[in-house]
Amino acid sequence: MAIVAATLALFVWKGLRRSKTDFHKQTGCGCDGAPKVNFVVTGRKGERPTVMMKD
């Protein structure tokens, strides 16, 4: 029973503790300086879809 309680306490501690690493700074994802490009996917039933970029 003590092992289950210790494991539960560890999971709760990990969930409540704030992470020291920032995902957006570390990977470069979510940059506001990146250009915004809209993609439009069109197609009809039975045909191959077409992908177009809109500025």
C-alpha cells in the first residue's frame, strides 16, 4: 500500500510542479514572426483534392 501511495504522490507532485523548460522557446514553434499563410483545400467527390495557398 505504501508503494501505491508513494507513486500517487509522485504523479501529483509532477502534475502540480511548473516546468522549467518552455516548449515554444525550445523548439521554435509558435513564433509570432512567422508569416501567416492560409491553405485552402478544394475537391469534389471522387476527384483528387487541390491545395492552394492564399496570401
